[in-house]
Amino acid sequence: MIKKVILSFVALTTVTMGAARANWEERPVYIDDGGRMTVTVRGGAAYGFGSVKNQLGNMMPELSWVDPSTGLLVTEQLDISGLPPTKKFSSLTWDSNVAVGFTIPHKPQVRIEANWEHIGETVYSAWPMFKGNLTTPDNTILQDVMSGGVYSTINSDIFTGMIYYDFFDGCVKPLKTFIPYIGAGIGYASSHTRLELTDPYGDLSSVPAMQGFGEVGSVAMDFYTSDSATGNFAASAAIGFSYGLMENLFIDAGIRVTYIPSIPFTLNNDLAVPTTGEKHREIFSVDNVIYTTASIGFRFEF
């Protein structure tokens, strides 16, 4: 009897263990496909530069000069819209950006991010702003004609969709290793500008189209400080590296170059409409703006 009980227990145990083992062996095996959500925070320095374009447009102030053939003082309206700017735009400032994205499952080397980048205040100051030679109707060449002075600032927010490629093998990024990457993207740049225009030579004050945008001072017009917000296309390219501290924490450092076709600077005054027929008048623009930023931060991958 005891022998039968022992044999029955051994048989039951063998069947139970066999069934448990079979169930364990049939469970799906977890495979990491490399898909991750990413959050990146960076900060650093930015350097912006671009060409400045005269946007006065058929400005005909009264200019005076001595006629060399008669020796008499002549006053006449001349177009100053062709005077070149005295300097290009270039300025150093700070940069910060935040990005949210994901790595593509089974292709974890590819990251897609929605990126917001803030370029801090950059300054463009020129005195005089425009300077060059003009030819009068009687072919007299007026040398070094000067017009205007300006102090202006730009703050830009750039929103881009970026795609990156990380150079590593496998589905999981290695730790304690420098992993280079490249990236590119397109988006939208929102630029806030402030324009402080002065009239040290008195020529702008004589133009009727300008007289609604300021008040006449003792010698020349005092133009109102004008703020504007404008938007334009933006394109970015990036190169850098990441370094894994932990499985979901990486140092991220790199250089980004962003191109903005044009940023305009305008005088604004609603009260100018009855006088000039317009409440915005563009004075100059910064064209082909390129911001180069060097930043470092952290990227979290979940």
C-alpha cells in the first residue's frame, strides 16, 4: 500500500513539473526593438550674422549741396533708397532648446524630434545706418551721403521638426561611449524685433511718408520705438555626439546651424494712417540670417 502511494506521488509530481515547464517554455520572449520616447534639454551660445538691406523704398528727402559750376547752394529731393548699409548684422548671444521625440522601433539609430529653440537677444546698431554716393540730376556726385542711425534687437523662437541619425550598432545604445550623430530639419521662425530709429542728419524728417511715425524735435524727428513680430521659414542642420551615463540618461552636445531667409524691421504707429496711409513702414531687413549655436545638455530615453 505504501509503495503504491509513493509511486502515485512521484508520477503526479513528474506530470505537474512537466506541465509547468511546458507553460514556461511557451511564454513569449521579450525582445528590445529599440523604440524609445526621448526628451532633450540643451543650452549654450549662439552667434548670428546676415546681410542688411535698405528697405526705405523711393525715399525722396530734401538734400542740399553746392553746385560746383555756379558755387550756389542747391536744395532738391533725391532718392536715398539706394544708399548701402554701413555694416552687416553680427551678434553673439545665448541659446536654449527643448525637444520631445522618439526613436523608431527596429531602427533605433533614427530619432525624430519636435524642437523648440530660443535665440536670445541679438543687437544691430549702426551710426550712420546708410552711407554712400548719390548722383544729382545734373550729374553732380555727392560723396558720403549719410542717413539715419539705428539701435535694434532681435529675439527669435524657432520651431523645427528634426530627424537624427545616431552612429551605433544594435538596438540598445552603448554606455560610456561617444556616439556621433547628424541631423536636419525644417520649421518656422518667429522673430520679435525692436527698432529705435534716429534722424541725426535731418533728411528723414523732410519725407511726408515718415512724419506719422514720430514727433518733430528741435532739429529732426524723434521716431517712436517700434516692436514687431514676424514669421518666416527656417531650416536647420546639426552635428554632435551623445554619451551614455545610464541606460536612459545621455549627455548630448552639438552644433546647430539655422537659416532664416529674412527678418524685417518696421516702424509702427496706428496714428500714422491718416497722414501716410500706412501704419507699418519697413526701414531695413536682415537677410540670409544664419544662427550657429553650440550647446550641451541631457537627453532622457524611456
